[in-house]
Amino acid sequence: MDKILVLGIGNLLMGDEGIGIHIAHYLEKNYDWKNVDILDGGTGGFHLLGYFQNYPVVILIDATIDGQTAGTVTLIKPKYSSDYPPTLTAHDIGLKDLLDALYLMNSQPEIWLYTVSIQKLDKVTMELSPEIEAIIPVAAQQVAENLSDHVSNSS
């Protein structure tokens, strides 16, 4: 079975905007799958191109400012960058450009995008707001439940 990549995206120095990375770290600490690699993807961009080309399924976890209640977790399976929420926060340009490049190269994996709604971009802080910090285990459980149909547990 091919491996699946879980890629947490965000900036840990921007408070809630780093939620994708926090969820990826939580998954890595609390779950053990044989066929899943978990990676801190930072703020996205073309340095991740090789990862997208080497995995048939990539699960992205990222913050979005979409007007929904803070902590709302949404799963979409986009094909084109235009299928993404209007604002995937500060790094949306690099990530969307990467996905368009993969499409043009005909090497785009299946992508699952979990977005976590945040209210605003914080000034430089490593602290999460209480509602975003509380959603970490909930969002991780949603990712884990969807992954359970596709992977094996190590234990």
C-alpha cells in the first residue's frame, strides 16, 4: 500500500495561523500508522513539491479566515487552486501556486484539505486562542477517522 502524507501548514509564530502544524504534531504524538508520514510543512511553497509528487494522497491541514465560527473544521477535496477557500491565511499564494504547478505537470496527488476557521491573523505570538487550542484533539480525531479506512495501525 502506498503511503499517505499528512502535512500541517502554518506559521507557529502567528498564533492561531499555526493550527495546521499543531494538529500535525498532535497526530504524530497520539497515533501510530504504518502507512502515514506526518510532516510540518511550515508556510507551504515550492520546497514541498517533491512531497506532493511522491505521495498518492496528501492531507493538508491549514487555517483559514472564512467568516465561520473560530474552530470550525471543514474537509474539502479540491482539485484546482480555485477550489480552495478564498483565504488560506498568509501563505495562500505559495501553496495555491504549488498546487497549480502540480496540476500543470499532471502529477497532482489526491488532496484532502482540512481547514480550521480562525478569526484573524495574530501579531507575533506562539500562543493559540482558547477556542483554537481546544479544537486540536477534535480536528485530529476527524483526520484519524477518515484515515482509518485507508491505513493500518502499527499496533
